[in-house]
Amino acid sequence: MMFQMTIPELEIYMGEIFPQVAQDFQIDTINGDETTMRLLTADRHLRPGGTVSGPSMFALADCVMYAAILARLGKVALAVTTNCSIDFMRKPAANTDLIGTARILKMGRALVVGDVLMHSEGDLRPVARASLTYSIPPAQHLMK
Amino acid sequence: MMFQMTIPELEIYMGEIFPQVAQDFQIDTINGDETTMRLLTADRHLRPGGTVSGPSMFALADCVMYAAILARLGKVALAVTTNCSIDFMRKPAANTDLIGTARILKMGRALVVGDVLMHSEGDLRPVARASLTYSIPPAQHLMK
Amino acid sequence: MMFQMTIPELEIYMGEIFPQVAQDFQIDTINGDETTMRLLTADRHLRPGGTVSGPSMFALADCVMYAAILARLGKVALAVTTNCSIDFMRKPAANTDLIGTARILKMGRALVVGDVLMHSEGDLRPVARASLTYSIPPAQHLMK
Amino acid sequence: MMFQMTIPELEIYMGEIFPQVAQDFQIDTINGDETTMRLLTADRHLRPGGTVSGPSMFALADCVMYAAILARLGKVALAVTTNCSIDFMRKPAANTDLIGTARILKMGRALVVGDVLMHSEGDLRPVARASLTYSIPPAQHLMK
């Protein structure tokens, strides 16, 4: 497996392109086909009862898969999310980071497909599972 | 079609249970099987380029369907989102409200299924389509 | 709306490319953005109890959307299904044709997105809802 | 992990409840959270070009997950598929068995959620990925 960007490079780049949310997330590891990112859970991500909101779980799934794609394709990638299907299975633990692990299943010329499994730190039971598809503009692949 | 709650009652109730986000949304109409809500697009919902973020579109889909369920079942409903599948089709217009129309397809004893079509105000082409499933706890139906 | 193929042309063409299943389906109407097809329900589509099987419902969703795409793009189209998400909502009626109505939501250069609502003939309540995405090879659009 | 049924018991039971399709599938292994089943690919599962049809891939995903649920809950289970989302990623190899591995992610009182990864025998790259949700009628759990 060849990676085009290191974790610090990815975090700087994602901070430039997603300035509103980059400080919410931290990349833990990039390892073969798996990329792990955490949501640094704060009050703005919660619902009453202390549980992490659905949109925050969606954002984690989208960001960790996006980081996994950038790590492979490099900065040139302008991937666009075309589909996301999430199953919400358990309530995330209150006031705890949420950890998402992305797995790329297909890195095609036009489409990238992968899935993300999410769990609360300290409890490995999955709280949500997402599958995501990204469209890669043709020019991006020519530049790579 | 019998409704259990009016639009003002729904907005007060959703403000109590979702205090963090209730001010982001406004119910436009409830009409037969269709409920229409708008995201009052503000800076915090945007991505660079002025486009509405994926998590904000997810939040609109989830909120408008939730309002549609409450309108039918009343305040007792404690519906939990179990699945959401979204197709992102076009870039939402910059700095424009995003309008979501929810349609309930099945109001079962245990599961409610519906879909949401979203477009930018002033342009009817769909920017996203979501299907959502909610689980209704057994007690909620006994109380209804 | 411009159509490239009539219903008889579509049925002949689909019989050539899907000889194993073409006799199971019949196009009812093509009308604006909506294409309606029926599964001519026979024993081989059933599960015990007389209900239409899941794979048969999947096949109807895929075929009616494919017909809708061909009607628009013509024979040159070599669309490939990349995603299908189905919600099964009610048991289809026993020994009754199943009717699927496809709606194209986006006819993009690379991706086509649409959804299909299915009901048993004589009962308008939806038994299933599918959303589907197709990838269109670049050459197909150049030829159109 | 406790299993309620062995592979031979499962194959006999599935032959009783799905007589039309049971001979198409064979359970390879049940191991912890993973159940592996193969589609014994035959002419009736193919599309022109020798590739396995979409409905046949859907059927494999549904059957292997169903077997995984029965192995856990025993014969009493009357699970109903409520959602299936499939990503089709590569063309399955021609005239080759298709192998699906199901993983149960949540075995809840009312809902079971899992996913299935499929590949052609002899080539580990995934050809399709499905996530599925099943509804378990309340009585089934009381009987277990």
C-alpha cells in the first residue's frame, strides 16, 4: 500500500478545506486499508441525554472516509460524496469520543466505495455502521 | 388523515427536545402525507464555496421526517432513527434555504419508513434524496 | 422530455440483453419522468405463503429503472447498477402482479439516480421502495 | 458464542422454508460472528457475459444473513428483511461460485443488523457489499 500523505499533512490539508469542522476530528491511525479517526465529542455534538447526534455520526463517517481517500490519492483528490447509508444500532456513550474506522473496498477510476464502523471509546460494540460512495472527477485521476 | 399536533405545537416541542438545532429549522406545511421543512441556511451549515454541508442535509432529512411522525403520533412518540440512506445529487445553491419534503410510506406498529426530497429554494431540481427508518418503542403505541 | 425508444423497442432490446428474465416483466407506461413496469408474478417468483420473494422485488426495481434510463439515453446506454437500497414495508399480495414505478431524479454525465415505488395490483399501499444508482460509461454519453 | 443450530440442521430447515432456492446455496462455515455461504453458480444466475445477476447477489446476501440469524436464534425465528442496501463494485467472475460472508453487528430484541461481503471464489477482491436489517416479531424472542 502506497500512501500519498502523512497524518500531519492530512490534518493540515483537511483544516484548510473544512475549516468549520476540522478541529472536531483527529486521525488516530492509517494502516493498510484501514483509517481510524475520532470525533472529539463536545457539547455541540450532543443530543439531550448526552448522546452523540446523528449528524455528528454522519460527519465522522464522511470525514474518516474522506481522509482514507486523500491518504491514497493525495491532495489532488476532489472526491464528492454521492451516497451514504447509515445504520444506527446503539446509543453512543455520553461524553465520550466516538471512534470511526474506515475501510476502502473499491478504489475505482470513477467511484470509491468503503464502509465505516463506529464505536464509543472504551466499548467495542458498534454504535453505527455506514457505507459511502464517492465520485472522483476524471481530471483528478489524470493528475495523480 | 388525523394530525395530533399543529405546526406551532411541533415547533415548541422540537425546541424542547432538540434545543441545539431547533432554531435551524422551520416547518412550512403539513399536508396529508407530506411535511415540508426548511433549513434556515446560515454560515455554520456551509462548506467552502458556500454549499450546504452533508451533515446539515442529513439533519434536515432527519428533522423533517421526525416532525412528520410527531404530527401523526403526537408528543408520546419517542422514535429512534435506525437507518438513513442519502443520495447527494447536485450542489445546493449557495446561501439559500434548503427545503425538504418528507413522505411517510409506512406507519407500522414497530417501524416507520419514509423518504425526503430536498431542493434549494427557487430551484426545484433535487439536490438530495433520503430514505429513513424509525423504530417506535412498543409503549409509545399503547399510549397513543 | 425526449424519449429515444418506444415501449415495443425497449421490450425487444431488453429481451436481447436480458433473455433470462425479460419474459417476467412488462412495461405499462413511460410518461414524463415516470416509467411503470409490472412483474408478471409466477410460481418462480414466490416464497411459501404466496408472497413475492425479495430477489424478485429487487429484479423489478432494477429492470424498471433500467428501462427508464434506456428510454432516455437510447440503446447505446450500457448502464451498470452501482447501488440499490430497498425498504421492504408490507407483504406483497399473493398471486398478484407487482407494479413498480421508477422516477429519475438525476440524469448526470457519470451517474443516474432514481427511485422506485412498488405496490401489488389493486392495492396502492407501497410494499417496497428502492433507490438505485447507475454508472454510465463515458463513451456512452459521447455517442448519444 | 452459543449456536442453536448446526450447519446440517440449518440446511434442512432452509430447504423446508425456501424450497425454491435452497439448492442454490451451501453453507461453508459458521464461526463466531461470521457465517459463510456460497452461491452454487448455475446458468439461471447469470447475465449475458457470464456474470452473476444482481438478483442472485441480493439472494445470496439475504440467505447468508438469514442463516446467521437462525444459527443464533434457532428455528423459532421468523425474521423479516426490512432493508437491504447493496453496493455493486466489480463484475463477479464468470461461471464461478460467489462466496458471501455475513457479520452480525447488532442482535437486538426487535431488530438485527449485519453486513455481507461477497467475492468470487479464487479472487478475494469484493464484488459486492450489502447491509441488511431484519425485524424479529416479539413472540419469537419470548419463545427463545
